[in-house]
Amino acid sequence: MSDEAIMDAELLRIDPSIEESVTVRIGQITIKAFASVCPYELQIGHIYPVRLYMVSFDHMPFREVSEETGETIVKINDAWGYTVTGRLGKSELSSGHLKLLDDGHLVDMEYLRGCKLEFTVDRLDIWFL
């Protein structure tokens, strides 16, 4: 796993009712994610090295989009889901300055490397490193 996928995230919020639910800012992007790996106590306002993972519980629907399509991450009207548009790399999806990993589907999509794709994911997992 490449160190290129490690990003700095500022912790903005920890949900008081679901402590694994966190809101972070990475660059100019604010996202809500599920903290599935957290080996230490978190503090609001601190910056942490993280990795982001796209998670789908069944399959990860995607479609190829045109080169003119912007690289975006857009919240779906539920608690966790997102639509993520970006360029497929070797083992990550780059959306702006965000690098998103997954549990192995992207590696199997080598034939689409370099293409712009749009994924619909059930949630984003964040690993605090």
C-alpha cells in the first residue's frame, strides 16, 4: 500500500451518539466518515495522518464518465453514502487531492486505469494511522 494514499485530516467532530462517526476536513473538503481504525484517542481540532476507503456492502456500482466531468465527492441524502468521481490509478481513485482506496475492487479494474469513473459507495471509512 502506497504512502501516497496517506493524507492529513483535521478532526472537526465526533458524533456523540455514534463515536465511530467523525467529520474531518482534508484540504478544502469536509466529509463524514466511519472511523474503522483508530489506535489512539482523538481530539477535536487536531490533524492526523489518515487513509480513506470506499466501502460498499454488496457491490460497488460505477460508471465511466467523460474527461470534462469534475472530480467530486458528493454526499448522498442518507447517513453515510457518497458519489465519488475521480481518476483511477493503480490501486486508488484520485478525486481532486483526495486518494481513496477500497478492499481490492480497484486493483481488479486495471483495464480502466487512467479513466475517469464515478462510484456510488455506502460509506467512507477512515483509518487513523
